[in-house]
Amino acid sequence: MHRRPNPRGVFCNRTLNLRSIKAIGYDMDYTLVHYRMEGWEQRAYDYLKQGLLKRGWPVGDLAFDPDMAARGLIIDLELGNLVKANRFGYVKMAAHGTTALSFEDQREAYTRELIDLRIDRWVFLNTLFSISEACMYCQLVELVDAGELGVLSYRALYAVVRSTLDSAHAEGKLKAEIIANPDAFIDLDPETTLALLDQKKAGKQLLLITNSEWSYAAPMLGFALDRYLPRGMTWRELFDVSLFAARKPGFFSTSAPTYEVVGDDGLLREHRGLLGGGGCYVGGNAALVEESLGLEGGEILYVGDHIFVDVNVAKSVLRWRTCLIMREMEDEVAAIEAFADRQDALSKMMADKEDLEYSYSSLRLELQRVRHGYGPGGDRPAAAIEADAHAVREQLLAVDARIGPAASAFSRLRSDRWGLLMRAGNDKSHLARQVERYADIYTSRVSNFVQLTPFEYLRSPRGSLPHDPA
């Protein structure tokens, strides 16, 4: 029986037996604490804009557009484009500045190019934190083209955007604003703590591993989690080990000193030896975590929202099991489900189109053989074959006319500009390839674990091949 997709489901790429998981580590930002993306990124954009105004750049009239970019898109630093690629690296959609490229311009730019994220020409948007900088970059490309920013390459332009945003974060004004008014930025989810308590009481050790500093993370965790915990319990008792300013991705591959947080004011003292139960630390490294827990590799599941920093490196370097948090999956799955009836009709029309194309091609071959006097058959006159081919061609045009609007509607699911995150046309997107390769499981939010048990055996669907029966 067909099971309808659940927007709050936990989706499995590689079979995962939760009974074998002894410890579960969590990132904080956009994982345990989910921000209202448009609000956070609007303020990040504002601070970025202020920094550029101080440089004397003419950006006063620019405005944040959250639909201009999406996780999984790729900035082309050579051409100043924002592109969407399929799993093989072929560009399927592209925009220069804020304007979509025509099919002809896109083909001219990328016919001979394949996206390879190992090359520094390409900047992959790994997380929702990338939306504000990508939006600003696209808008500034148009100022570069208009000659309003002097002689500046698209690569140099991105470096300015990145460094200006980094400086804004370093000043701490945005985070101070969020600490002062968390209700305006944080989307509360009471079932997050229920999921964590289920795992803890089932014998899992819970870890917090975040790049955020203690001074910011402590109040955010208190705001998002403490109200839903049993009386007298705080987030500090929830986690067996908490690590702040972890410097991921280096955390997973390098050794760094560890400092223990010894006061609520963030006072630190150098720590030597294993990590103690319930302790809060700054720095540290994954090797120390494994040694302290007496665990390694597949016994640890790490949950985070950043495709590279969280799931790619944890999987590639340590072979930890991984879970990617993608809040966008709720809209993605809901959009696909809402389109289901039209998708059935579209699939039927495509099947009809394939049958007609085969008939038309067969008639063309028959006509070719008759005209050149070779091969089997040849009993029918060329005029009769041409008439049949013309009739089939007319049917093909009629089917295409019906397919066009439905296919166009499918291409705009979730986003009129970029479509579905995990699809690029009829193929998987480059984002889907990254998720498939590095995330054992993925889901929209931590609280979705409530729909499972801590003893669940998650099985990946049977992989399909082109020669499998439909």
C-alpha cells in the first residue's frame, strides 16, 4: 500500500539501528534552537548592509529578499552567478545578479562546465545562515556590472561580502539583539525536550557540540529548552557533556585545548584529562569525546544543520552516524503531496508521450528504409507512411501542450524562483546528492524523533536502478 510522505518524517538514506547508538551529539543553531529564518537573516542582512555603507558603497536602497536564494544553491565566483545543479554537477538553473539566465545564456555559460565543490570557484550554500549573504551578493553583482563599485571581480566581491558579515558577527550586536529579545527570533518547539528526554532515559548519552560561544548559547538553550523540562531540571542536566566554541569542522579532525566553564559568568579554567559527566567546556575535540565516552565511530550519532561542517566532516573523518536537520523539508514534502494528483496525471501524459515518440521514430525509420531501399518491410508506399507520421506528430504536439503547464507548475513547487530543493528537473539536485552521500538520516526538526522510539530500526528504501521495473 502506498504510504503518503510525512512532512515531519525521519527519512533514511542508510539503514540505522538506533539500539546500537550509545551517544547522540547535537549542534545548537538551527538544530536544538530553531530561528525564524526571515527574521534572523533580515537582521544579518541589515548589519551586512551597514558594514557596506561604512565602506561608502551605494547599497542604501537594497532590501532583503529571502526568496532570492536557498540552501543547496551554488555561487559561481567566476561569472557572478547563482546556480542550481543536478547530482552530476550539470547546471540546470542559473541567475546572474537577480535575473534568471535565459536557456541560451545558461547553455553558453555552462555547457562545458561541471560543478566540483573541491574547486574554490564554487561556494555551496550549506545552511540557512547563507541566505542573507547570497541575497546581498546577487544584488551587488548588478552594481558591479553597472560600474558602481569600481573595478571589482566577482570573486573579490564575495570576499568583501563574507568578511563584512564576519565582522558584523564578531562585533556581537546581532547576537546581543537576539539575547535581548529571543521571542522575536526563536521558534519554540516543546517536543524537542521530549525527544531528548526519551533518548536520555533510554540510556543514550546526550552531547552538545556547538560553535556558538558560551555567552550566547547558554541563554539561548535556557530560553528554548528549560521551560519544557521537568521541574528543577535545566539544559545543563540534560546533556552529559556540553562543548562550546567547538570550531567545527576542525573539531572533528584536529586536537585543541579544552577549558572548563566554572561559573555562570563563563569563567574558564584549563582542563586536562577526560571530560566529566555533566560538564560544560570550551574547545575540545572529537577524539577527546570518543575517549571520554569509551565510544567510537558508528556508536555515535551527530545531529546538525550544516551540510559540510556537521554531517560531511563527521561522516568522512570519524565515520560517526549523521543526521541532517533541514526545516525546509516540511514545505518541500507538503508541496509534493499537494501536487500528487497532478503528478499522477503528468506521469500518465509522459507515458503517453513516450509511446507516441516511439511510434513516430519507428515510422521515420520505416520511411528511411523505403526511400533507400534496404531492410525488411518496404511494402507500404512512402506517402502512406508520411501521413501516419504526420498524424502521430500532431498527437505529440497535443500531448506536449497538455504537459507544458503541468511540468511548469511542478518546476515552481516550493519556490517560484528555484523550485524544489531536492530536485533539479526530473533528477536529484546537487543538494540531494550531498544529503544522500553524507547524512544517514535527515529530518526537518529534532522533535520529529518523538515519532520514533529510541530503539527504532530505520531502514533505507531499496535503491532504484534504471533497469528496474516501474
